[in-house]
Amino acid sequence: MRYAIIENGGKQYKILEGKTIDIDLMQVNPGTEIKLDNVLLVSDGDKINVGTPLISRANVSATVVGEVKGPKVVVFKYRPRNRYRVKTGHRQKYTRVHINKISLGSNKKKKEDGQDGS
């Protein structure tokens, strides 16, 4: 089973190919394919690649499903003996993405034309 640990918005997520996750809100349209480049760890069965802190050339391909709201957080302010009661709430918005592929990229450097050392 191939999985990866990525960093997005100061938080780390464990992702699996074919699964759907909610990440911090991004201003992209649904159906758009995005690449998440901040890959910290990739595991493919017994083989584990750990970055220092990131794995170079590794990325995660994902498709944006849409925008969703998280659970409601109730904030209640109360001061005894002062008749002060304020109840408010908040629902955080997230971007739901479907993970298509986790790729490590190639470790070989490509030779540029005319740069082969001869």
C-alpha cells in the first residue's frame, strides 16, 4: 500500500491513492487538477523515503472535488453576575480533493543538449 505524508497550510496529512481528503481552502475551481509539492515522506510497501525536510522531485497529483464546510464550533462567552452572555459559532471552509497519484519523480539528472562534457 502506497501512502505519503504531505504538508499543506502548516498541517500534515497522511494520504492514500484513491482517497479523498479535506485541506485548507484554496481558490481553485472544481475539476481542476493540482499538484501538492510539499511531500515529507513516501512509503511503498517496505521501501520508505524520508525527506530532509522535503523529498525533492516528489509530488502528489490531486483533483479538486469542491468546497465544503467543517463542523460548527460554538463559542460561548459568559461573565457571572454581570448578565453577559454571548453565543457565536464558526464553520471553517475546506477544499475537498481526490488523490490521483503519488509520484517520487526520477532521481536521474537529465542531460541538457550540448552540456554532456565533451
